[in-house]
Amino acid sequence: MDSAGSQYPGGFVAIEGERISALGPAAEAPPAQGWELIDCSGCIVMPGLINCHTHLPMVYFRGLADDLPLHEWLTGHIFPAEGAHLSPQFCHEATLLAAAECILGGTTCVNDMYLFADSVASALEIAGLRGLVGEGVIGFPTPSAPTWQDGLKLSQELLRKWQGHPLITPTFCAHAPYTCGVELLQSLYTAAQQHGAPFHIHLHETHAEPGMVQWREGDETPTAALKRIGILGAELIGAHGVWLSERDISLLAHGGCSIAHCPCSNLKLASGIAPVPQLLAAGVPVGLGTDGAASNNNLSMFEELHTAALLPKGAHRDPAGLSATAMPARTAVELATSRAARALKRSDIGQLAPGKLADLIVLDASAAHLAPRYHHEGAVYSHLAYSAQAGDVRDSIVNGRVLMRGRRLLSLDPAALRAQAQAWVDRSYPPAG
């Protein structure tokens, strides 16, 4: 997934420690002695998929409430459930289940915003999954923080504990412009700037959002309002970006901000379709995200990749009408790999190249839905963007550690985690009668 589009039909990747040390044609591979060999004949070896926006512990709320608009779903069902059930143990156990789903589906890095973020980070460390992790700070009491100031303290404690960790990158997270006041936003953003950390926020998710931002002036959009109060710089990762105007896109591009595109969640909640081709044309870094499993309802990055590849072809119009070239297959794959890394402000993942961190996956290409395989340059992107499934992922390596081999998880016990999740549901929401 480098800028040259390099491919090696019959190649090798060498990993030493946590990094890729070499790759290229198989004839140039180092001698086999002393190496652990993973035979990938008939497979696709590629960078691991990067989930640019999610709420991992919400996997325990999968199926709790569906087929509702965002704000009814959030305020009528999710916020009450969080208030009743969230705890450090809940978030730790739910994150372990979510991490198992991610690894099985080829995801090697996540950008998570939720409560009790230290518990999320601890679970990811156990799973071996790379994660940008932040405490979701909001302008009213939460199960983890009675005040937003307490949320800020939790964010700072998270930074002190996890900064420099090989897998966990602490971030600062404000829930959204419509749930956060100016002082909260400026305090978190200043902290992010001071520590060189990403600033993660929901932005322009619904058409109704501007009218819900009580501190905006006149007819400002949320993006313009953030610009006015000094929060629109290179640290910002905006989740969703569905209802961005042309001026909003220009402001984001000028500020060096990025967008996490969550097509499946946006469709399910009837939030709309993000203007991804326009964002890319303006130079805004865009990566794919699943959002939480409560609104998706899965964490499959391949499903996001398929949807992201198709949506612009039916939604984006050029002067001649609908455009089949609005989202080429290779660009769609980049949204889950190299472009996703750029969106998360990372230059060390998202590609296979010497010196990059060894986050990669192996796809078994023997399935009927991946046959036949043509030999032209775009064939592999076609398979990945339109045909491959999460279940095709055979092996997963993160930071040089093998997390899955032959579809068997090595760091987690998925059967035990499923049983634990069902036991929690049966206790918390027992069947009627």
C-alpha cells in the first residue's frame, strides 16, 4: 500500500522484532535458517486494517436497540444503559470480546473513544491489538466522571500511564460540539496540543447537529464554530463528517484535520452519506471506521470497505450524472490502510515497508468468492474492495506478534468471551417470564 502501488506476486515479508526488516520478490528472501516461516502460498499478504473510529465496549449493547434515528437511539436507550451498567470491569470484559472480533476480521489498529478508557487500554494490551485510546469527555455526568473536569483528569492520567507504550497511544476525546461547552473543548484541545496527542471528536454526524450546538454564533456550522474558538488544527480527528459543507471541507483541509468515515453506522442510523470524494479532492485525510457495534452492528472493516467503495458511485454526481469512478477500488482499500494511518496521524503503520511496524494480515484467497484471480495490477484491489470477507483472514500479526494463526486466536479465548457476554445479558436483561 505504498504510493507506488508496489505488488509482489510471489514475494516475502521479513519481520525482526516489532518491525518489518525487508520485503520484495521471493528470490530475494533471506536464507530460511533461523527464521520462523509462515507459508502464504495462494494468499494475500497486506497491511492490517485500521479502524479509525469506534467504541469497543459497546459490543455488549449489540442488538439492544435498533432501527432508530441517532438521537432517539442515543438518549432513549444507550445513555440509560450506560448509566445503569458501565464500570471498569464492564468495559474491560466487553473490550476483550470486541478485540477478538477485530482480530478475527483483520483489524490490527483501532481508534477508540469511550468511558473507563484505562480499562479499554488494559484489555487491548492483553489482546495484543494496537489502539489509540481516549476517555470520552462530555458536558454532563457520566459513569466514569461526575464532571467534565474529572473527565479531563482521567484523560491526563491515561496519558501518564500509557504514553510510550508499544501498543497504546493515549488521546484526548470530546464527545461532540452539541454535548460539550467551549471551556471543555478548549481545555481538552489545549491538553492535546501540549502533549502532541490526537484530539478525537464526533463532528457533523446528523443534519440536526448545528441547531443543537448552543454556543455557536448566528448560523455557524459546528466546524466553523470550532474554528472560531481555536479548535481546528492538525490534532483533530472528526468522526463521521456526514453533513459538511464545502466551506467546512475547506476549513478542515486548511487546518490539517482528518475525518473518520463510518458508512455502515451512518446508513443504519439514517444519518446520511459523507462527502468522501469531495474530502479527498480537497486533501483532507480520510480513514474508515465502524463506529460502535451497538449502531453498526459489527466491527467488520471489510464490510465498511465494501460499503465505502460502493456508496459514492450512487451518491456522488458529476456533470454527466452518477459516476462509477467516484471511488476506485484501490482508493477504497487505502481508506482502511495507508490513508487510515494518515488520518490517525501515524506514519509507522498502514503500509508494508522496511522500518514500518509489523502490523499485517494474511488472507486465504482460496474461497470460491475470490476465484478466479486475474493478473492485472488492479485485480487484487478489486477482490479486496468488492469480494473479500472478514472470514477470509487467516493470520494476523501486530507489532511483530502473531495474534491469529490459521483462524485460531492465540491471545484470547473467543468461546469463553462469548459465554461471558451472554451471561451478562441474561443477568442484566433476562427474558420475559
